[in-house]
Amino acid sequence: MIRYAVCDDINALSELDRHVSEKELLNAINLRRVILSAENGKIIGWLRYGLFWDNTPFMNMLFVIDGERGKGRGSALCDFWENEMRSLGYQIILTSTQSDERGQFFYRKRGYRDCGSLILPDEVTEIIMYKNLEV
């Protein structure tokens, strides 16, 4: 089942998503910017997003837990999010992935295209990608 996270999910989700503080995670939940994949009441994956430039959806996190990868869970989360963003009238969406991660191939297969990069000292290059939802 794919659904938006609710406040009751905060404890379980904050144990899994340690990339942001619990306060920020709760804020994202309240803004309906966290989407869960759950089975038998257990979170098996999530997608968290924000708005780049305050007007363009940017997928900050897509994660599927070990043992559940390769079963279409990430694709299902992306499908749900992309359809939601399309229904809200967005034409372009963004995401990023490190140049040494396999995620870039997943996104390209889904129609995302490279549009830039972020290069920070002593860090792996971050590839910025976009997808046109009008196609």
C-alpha cells in the first residue's frame, strides 16, 4: 500500500530515515511531503520531497529497505509521487543522486535527464536530474 505519511508514523519513520531531524520529518509529514510504502503495517520504503526554488518539486529521498529492493517498490513510490505532482499542476520535477550510486540508472530509465551537478570540496559529485511531466 502506498499512502501519505501521517503523524502516527513519526516514531517508525524517524528510526528509518536518519537523514533529517525528527522535527524536520514531522514538518514534512504535516506538509504531505512524505509518501510511504507499507505492508502489514510496516514501512518498507518512503519518498520525501520538498520544493526547489519554492516552486519545483524536488525528491530529496527515495529509500526501500533491504530485502524489499528489486520488487518494484521504488518504482511504485515514484509513480505515485509523479502522478500526484502532475495532478497538482507541476510540469517539471527534480531529483539528484551521487555519481557513484546506481540510482542514476534507475532515474534515467524512468525518463529523468541530467541537467547539472553540484561539486563540493571532498565530496562525490551530485548529479541533478529533471523529468518533464507533460510528456
